[in-house]
Amino acid sequence: MRIIASIKGEICAFKIHGQEMPFEAVVLNKTSGEGRLRARSPIDCELQKEYTFIIQAYDCGSGPSGVNWKKSHKAVVHIQVKDVNEFSPAFKESMYKATVTEGKIYDSILQVEAIDEDCSPQYSQICNYEIVTTDVPFAIDRNGNIRNTEKLNYDKQHQYEIMVTAFDCGQKHAREDVLVQVNVKPVCKPGWQDWNKRIEYKPGSGSVPLFPSIHLETCDGPVSSIHTTVELQTNYIGKGCDRETYSEKSLQKLCGASSGAIDLLPSPSATTNWTAGLLVDNNDMIFKFDGKQGAKIPDGIVPKNLTDQFTISLWMKHGPSPGLRAEKETILCNSDKTEMNRHHYALYVHNCRLVFLLRKDFDQADTFRPAEFHWKLDQICDKEWHYYVVNVDFPVVTLYMDGTTYEPYLVTNDWPIHPSHIAMQLTVGACWQGGEVTKPRFAQYFHGSLASLTIRPGKIESQKVISCLQACKEGLDINSLQSLGQGVKYHFNPSQSVLVMEGDDIENINRALRKVSYINSRQFPTAGIRRLKVSSKVQCFGEDVCINIPDIDAYVMVLQASEPKITISGMDHFARPAAQFESERGVILLPDIRIISTATKMEHSKKNGANKPVVLEEMLHNLDFCDVLVTGAELDPEHECLELDRTELQGKHLDATNSTAGYSIYGVDTIHNYEQVLQQIRYRNWYTSATFERKFRIKCSELNGHYSSNEFNLEVNILHSTNSNYMDHVNHVLAQPHFLQSVHHPEESISTPHNSVVPSVATVVIVICVSVLIFIIAVGVYRIRTAQQHSSTDNESSKENEMDWDDSALTITVNPMEKYEKPHRVEEESEEEDDEEEDTTSAESDESEEEEDEEEEEESTVQKRGKQNLTRKEQLEWDDSTLPY
């Protein structure tokens, strides 16, 4: 700053009056009095915007001390510091939060504020705010007020996060943007909160909670009571409730039902072909009737005249009858085959009523008798699967529907039917009309689905068995029933697919619903969706229904179970002597059969993040059939058979059928029980000369054939010894040494010349005839010579000679009472046996050891038989025709 002082003489100095002013004045020209005011240190506007002080000029005066200096008058100096835009705006808060309610437009949701440390109004004032985040439904004004530009939706987005910046009037923006968080609060809507639409269920998980965190929002309404219904919808899975595990026959055996039930709707097969033309729904155990089809049951399947006690059971899904004037829809009908249309007994639906007709034959009692029994039930036409059992204990008829007893609301009496010799026709899905028409035909067709239709003559079923047969394999469950307390009432339907709860306290209902679970006891349940529906009604004080609670629509996703791999193993080849096959007990086919079941699942690998199959340990589950089938030509019932002691089936859920094609074991039971039964199946052949080998194939199944085992093949060889016991002696005396080794009797080998010749059977016969003549002449001489030899030799020599004669007396074939095959050369038979024994040596070592033991037993048996035959051959002792000369 330039300053000028006017004074006579020269100006030597300027002096500033004030405390520590950051300025100084220097003389530039003493003559003109020109000087300059300057800052001694940096000036900061933010510390002090302006300065005011007094300055005086001094002449040079007399002496350097300046005691006599003269000074000018005081001048006031006012300095204003000019600002520089050196600071950026900064927000007062590190983060801003606000909560808004959905569906509203706000003028201002919240206000952000920034400051600037510059000293001048130009640079210290915030002139503008700006939202940095793009595509958000918000705006901000120059004062920092944030508003929404559109109505917010909680379901669309619960929370918004936006970044905001600020500018000072020098257009310098904030050094850091600030985060603004806007939470959207839903408008209070009554309903269930915090539940998942999809619930996954892994087979074998037991009971899994459906809604572990659910709670009811009533928006502070004055609630007096709550009524909630949880429904598991499985009607589209076969018969519903996932019951397609086993056949009806297997289920009846599992539940302890009386034997003798006749399946009127079996799966089509060669022996049950009357269902082959029917429509099949989902699987081969469910039949769909479209009002155009019926099935005629062949004669002899069901007794013509039922007793006063019998049971009819079935699964049925039926809707309202079509047409304004509904006709009868026949489920089961027994009517005249020709001439007339009398219905002897029938079960049908008419106007959503179930009717059972039973017309007794005319006897001495000429009186009215109960003939028609009517039940009116909503379930008959609700298009859902239900289990019906009609127990007839004439004149009382009881209906069980889903395990619950229902008495008929109407019983109509009628006269007995007059006896006739007209044959009757039993039909399913329609009624046979054989008279009063030009051509017999079906009538009164059924519309709906039927399954497991059975009739049990002579017995009625117990309620315990009926409850077991209709029991659910999957359903709803409640964990910790005791913890529900007294404030909640609950009720299950018989199949446990519907749960009803009622209480007067919201929190008690919340806790109870959190305990509702899904359970599936099947080891291999049907994979797929099970739909869930939760409906609620809320009552307020003084009002019927004050709050409307939306239904919950969720579903349980049942995952695919790890499929079992059923493996059959054991000895797949063995050979036995023919005598064992001809014995009364025969030969056990599968003494060491082993059945195991393993499962493969996918496990996540931590190394590469991929899924790889991992074989689990052996599974414990049930089989439902095992077949032992004959490979090749079927068994000849005149010569061979497969046998099983029926006592082996006692105490097990198993049954068996036998035919020339093989043996079938069936029923739902453990793998261990199947092994025990299979190990007792025997093969007998009492004419082994026509058979040298038999092959069998064993196969098992689980879940009605859904999971099948490997085909285990077994080959059985029949070892033919020579055609009579005498061949054993021939083998010991005349066989080659290597043959003796092949049958594992080295300790009995005999040194025999290699050039020994075995005479043919024909030669033996001729020689024997000559020997008979020689015998007559020489019998006397023989006895004398024998006596002399006996007295002159020791016992050991006598035994050796006697043994030699026994070995040479191979004339058993001369006995006309013995049964032998056609004559063959003994040498050829020996070679055949040699070949067979060489084949046998290729078997496994354990089988060879078993064969050795059994052949030793056979040899001892043959020797015993040989001793028994000596009594018949004493007259031939002198026959030495087979000895070489």
C-alpha cells in the first residue's frame, strides 16, 4: 500500500500505532515523503477480515536518537482482507436417515446441510445441492430439502440409498458426498408376516416346521378371537397323501387285514386282463372312468353267492354328476347276465349320495328285508380322494369313510328275489344290462376315478385295519403339543391334511402356527410340490369380522430321494451229484445269497466347487418281491420242481407262488427276511439222467418295481456218476490216475496198468451168461477150494482176496430189477465223467472244497449200497468174466 507524507524537510520514518499489527510502513523517498505499507506475515481472511490502525510520519529531526523528531498528524488506516475460495463445502452429518410411508408424496422428507469455511459471502455460502445417484425417485432443492417424485411402494423396494453433494457460490463442490438412506414403511395391512412361499423338504428329514418365524399383523385392531385353518393339498398326487408306495395287497398284509381279499381292479397282466382296456390315471393302480367304459369281472373270480358277511373297500374320487337329471353311476354291480336286469348287489352314486344295494335270494321267509342303504356325504362329490369301506354284517351295513364310521340315513326294505337259474355278471364302472334290450350292453356308467377296489367274502374288516389302510404317509404335524398351552384349541382331520386352530390371544396363535410342521414317513416319497393354504378369520369385540386377513398360498417342495441301488450277490455256479438232486430234500439253490442296498447322493466338493456322486453306506429298507426264474425251458413238473417249506414264511409279511417258470416271493418286508426265505428254496429233480444243467435268474424289487436289483444269474450242474453203483468200483480199479486226482481222491489212487481195457456192457452180459453155466458146474469145487483157502491163509490175505473179488464182481447189471440207462461203453462213460470233472476243476476254490466233501459223502454212500447189493450177488461170486487173463 502506497503512503505519502507532506512535511518540510525530509521524511525519515513511518510509525504504526497498534498492538502487534501484521503490517509495517517503509520510506521509499525521503524528499517526497513517499512510503509503502506492507504485511509483515501472511494475512488470512478466515482469521480476520479487516484491520484499522493509526500511522504517523516523522522527519529526520536532530540526532539519531530522534528525540527532537517532528511527527505528522495521525492518519487512520482501514484495511479489508480479500477472500480466496480455498475451502470446499462439508456436510454437517456423516449420514442422513429418514422413514416414509408408502403411497404418499412428501414436500420434504428431510433436509441436508453443508457449510463452507471461507470468510467471504461469495465463497462461504452454499448455493446449490445435487443428487449424485441416478434413476432414483427423489429430488433436492437449493436449501437441501429432499422430496420423493413418485409414490413409493414397499413391495417394490424397502429402502433407498442416495448420494448427495453441495456447491458453494464459487461452484466448488463438497469434498465428500453424503449418504442419505430412505426407508419405506408399508401401509399397515392386516395379515401374516415373515413367512416363505417355498419350503424345501428333504426325504428322511422327519418333521420340518413350515412357518418358523410367522406372526400376525392386526394393525392394533381390538381382536377378540382368531380362527386359523392350515390345509395341505395333495389331491393331485395319485390318490393323495402320497399313498402309492405299495400295492393294495401288500398294504393289506402290512396292516394285518384278513386274507382272502379279491382285487377287482388289478394292474393289467396275462392273468388279470379285464382291466387292460380301462383308462389309467398317473400310474397303473389308478383307473379313470369317463362315463363310456366298464369292466366285466370273469366268472370264478368272486363267489356267486356272498354270505351274510363280506367287505367292499375302494378309493374313489368323484365330482358332481353330469347333467340336470343325474343318473345312477355304478361302482360295482352284480346283475343278471341274460334274460332279465335284476341287480343282486350293487354299489353306486346317485345325486351325490352313496347307495349300497343288497337283494337276498328268496327262501322260506316271505318278508321285507333291508335292501338299500343310503349315505349322504359332502365328500362324495368334492372331487377329492377318499377311502370307503362297506362292512356288511346282514342286516347291518356300516360305512367307513376315511376311517370314520357313518350309519345310513335311509334304509329301504324290499322283497327277496325269486330264485332262477340265470347266470350273473359282475362289473365295475357300469352295470350289465342283459335283458329287455336287443343287444346286451353296459348302462349307468361311472364318472370319476377308482383304485384298490376289493371284495372280501365271508369276513368284515376291523376298524383298526381300516384306519391303517387309509392312514397318511405324509401330513401336517405339531411339534411340542404340550407347549401350546390352554389358550389354543386345535383339531386334525383323519388324514392329518387339515389343521384347525382357535384362540383368543394373538401371540399364542403365533407360537402355535410356528410349531406346525410337514412330515413324510416314506423313505422314497413322490418328489414335487405340495401346496399349502392358511386361511384365517379374526373377530373383534362387538363385531363379527372386523379385520380381513389375506390367505397364505405357499408350497412344500419335496426333493428327490437318493435312489437305492439293490445288489444281489452270492455263489453263481455250483455242481452237485445227481443223487443229491434226486433226494427228498433236493439241493438248496441260494445258500449264501446276499442282498444289499446302497444309495448315491451328490456332495459339494470344497476343492473345485463341483458336485460329485458319493456312495452312502448300506440302506435299511423294504423289498416288495423277489423272483427266482428259470432261464431257458420251463420246469418239467413230472421230473423237477422248486420247493419251499411254507413254515419259512410264518412270522413274516411274505407270501409265495410257484409255477414251472419259477418261484416268486412277494410282500413288503425287510431285506433280511427276504434273504432268509430265498436261502431255503430247493431244487429237486428225480429224473436227472435227462438233465445236465439248469440256469436260474434272481431279481428283486422295491416300491412296486420303481427300483429293481441287478439280474443275478445262477448255473447249476448235475454231476452224473456212472449209471449204477458198480461204476464206482470200476472207477477205483480201472480208472486212469489223472481221473482220480480230478475228483480229489488222491489217497485212494490205485496203481493200474495203462493198457488195461474196460470191457463194454454188452460184452459183460455175454460173458455173464456163459459164467452162469460155469457157475452151475463149478459151484461144488468153489466151496471146497474156498474152505481150504480160508483155513490155510491168515485173515489179512483172506480180506485182500475177498476185496479183489468184490472189485471184480462188477456184474450188478445182470440184475433185471436194477434200473439203468441204455447201455454204453464203460470206457466212454469214464471219459465223459473225466471231461465233466475237468470242467468242475475250473470252479472257485471254495466250491471245489464243497464238491470234494459232497463227493466223499457220495462215495461212502455208494460203498454202503454196494455192500447191500452183495446179498443179491452171492450167487455170482465165482463170476470172473471181467478179470483179464
